[in-house]
Amino acid sequence: MPDRYRRFEIAEKAGINKTTPFKDACDRLKEHYAVTETVEELREKFAQRIQLQNENLDVYSRDLRLLGNKAFDKAPHDIFEILLIKQFIDGIRNSVPKRDC
């Protein structure tokens, strides 16, 4: 994989796109690379993560993806996406009934 594609992949995993302000991009990269917890702790944190009160779905989704990337960094992409979708749905806080997947 060419190096430039790797950089785009890293930015995407950190929740950065071309409209992300520079300061936010720096903060997200620091957060993305700062691993001070064990894999088990990160996975437990991921499993416990729910949408916070007054947190919009975009922020919840981005934070869950960042946490998931740390917790499951060695997982195949398709498995990671399944785990991410399941946790996202399970953690949504609203009055709309959830459907079983």
C-alpha cells in the first residue's frame, strides 16, 4: 500500500477529514496514538460506551470508532465493523425502539 494511502487510513481512523480544523486534528491524532490502557481495559470501555445525554450521534459515533480502533486494532476490518455497528445501536439513547439485527 502506498504511503499516502496509509496516511489517509490513519486520518480516517482518527476521525479526521479535510474539513477538520487543525487543532482538532492534532487533538484527535494525540488521542488516537495515546494508549495508556491495556487491550482488555479498552475493550471493556468499548463495551460499556453508550451515547451520553445530549451527545449527538455524530460525536457518539466518532468517539466509539476511535475507542474501537484502539480496542480492536488487530481485528479484521469486517469483524471490527460488525462490533462497531452492534455497540453503536446498543448504546443509542433515544425513545425510538431498537430492532434486532
